[in-house]
Amino acid sequence: MKEQKGRKMTRADKIYEKLSQAFTPQLLEVVNESEQHRGHSGYSDGQSHFRVKLITSEFAGQSRIARHRSVHAALGAELVAEIHALALELSEK
């Protein structure tokens, strides 16, 4: 991944970039919730727990499972493997 303004991209940056490229979002928010899980299982480097809110017309007619699968496919197996928890709020409107 490329760097932004001389800094290494965070996982949140990578999630945002991949979803922006894969979909045409009306709304895309990526929130790092890792600090809320400090000391819990899966917390490692402060980049382990994320919440994504994505609204795109591309989800029209898709089931909840199909939407989740399309997001996971867009992120790719390598990035998904680096994330302990990924909460998804996905809708078409």
C-alpha cells in the first residue's frame, strides 16, 4: 500500500481505500474501536477492532450475508486476517 503524506497507512486507511475502490459509497465510515478492547483477547497493536458503515446502492437486492461476503472479498483475505473484529453496518440507503 502507498503512504499518505509520509506516513505508513494504518489498517483503517487500508480498509477505507479498498472499500472506496470496490464500491461507490454514498457513505463510508471506518472507525478504529481497538482502544475500547485494550486488555481483551485479540487486542494487539491498537489496530485490531473496527466498525465500518457503508451505504451504497450496489447492495440493492442483496441479503445481509451477500453484503458481508462482498465486503470481505473487497478487503481481501490478507487484510481480513490482520483484523480481530470487524463490525459491519451495510445498507443500500
